[in-house]
Amino acid sequence: MLKGLVKLLKHNRSFLLFMVLMLVFRSAVADWNSVPTGSMKPTILEGDRLLVNKMAYDIRLPFTHLSLVKIADPARGEIIIFDSVKADKKLVKRVVGVPGDIVEMRQNTLIINGDKLNYQIQGKLASSTDSIENLLGVEHMVRVHDTPSRLANFGPITVPDNFYLALGDNRDASADSRVIGFIPRDEITGRAKTVAFSNNYDNYYLFRPERFMHTL
């Protein structure tokens, strides 16, 4: 049996090497991440597969969270992917507060370091509104419900060192820092700027051509 196994490994060593290298690449360099919920609507839709740059912030030892070289820190407005210990799963959210920021929210309006953010209404849905939020120079879309949830107010709170405050763009339907607390720096595994491809969960998982390589 052992000889047979050795023979099998020898005959398939090129394939096995390819698989190992691919796993290392996906662990430490780049990967894609599926989004099963609407917590980041309207920016990210259910069924989007995001391209994740795993070297945006650190060069890590493959298959671990151990940072070998720090490249950069997450910036306000960036979409991050992190392995949340408190939520016990991988999450995708937007950085709203960086270390030292004082953040509060009143009726879904953010106030950062005393500056009340500007919002421009873009569209009215059945029970919610889409607006452009100017996150101190970074503009992106957010969605708020006509009847705000219990998550619509918090703070003011100060973001501690080595932690980040991250929210979903779908403000009344996101279990983010308002639920799981600040995001530790070492839980953040990458940054997303592009949708690789997308399948429509509501239409037989058909491919959405307009989402192919869509910039977030």
C-alpha cells in the first residue's frame, strides 16, 4: 500500500505542487470572497464575488494571521474583509473609524471628529432611501430604512489603537461594529475594490453581466 501511495504521489506531483501553490496564493496573495447577505447594499449585492487583495495591508505567513511585513493600515472608507472571532465568520464591511477617531451616529447620520457627514439622496425605494455619503472625502452609497432600527444611534465613542470601526452600507440591516464591537487590526485579512463576477440569487443564480469586474 505504501509503495502504491508513493507511486501515486510521484505520478501526480506536478498536480499536487500546483494545488499547494494555489492554496498558498489564495491564503496569502489574493482570493475571492462571496457575499451571501445584503448588509452592504446598495454597494455590494447578494451573490457578488469580490476580488480580495490579501497583500493590501500585510504580507502574512500562509494559512495564518501572522504578519511578516506590514505594508499599510486600513484607511477610512475602504472595504475590508476580516475573520471575526466574535461573529465566528468572515465578514465584509466598510471602515468608518480609524484609531483615534471619535465617532457617533444620530438617526443614521454619522459624525466623525465633530464633523457631521453630508448625504445626497439618490433614490427612494419602497421602505428605504439610497444616498451618497461623503465619508470625509470618500463618497459611497448607503441605504437607510424609513423607520430607523435600534442601530441608528450610538456614541460618541473613541476608536482605540490597533482597532477599527466598520459598518455595513445597508445601515439598518448590518451586524457590524455596532453589534460585534471594534475590529482588531490582526483580524483584517484583505481589501476589496472589485466584483469579479456575480450570480443573481433571485433569478436562478444567473450571471449578472453588468457586475463583471465592477468597481466598488
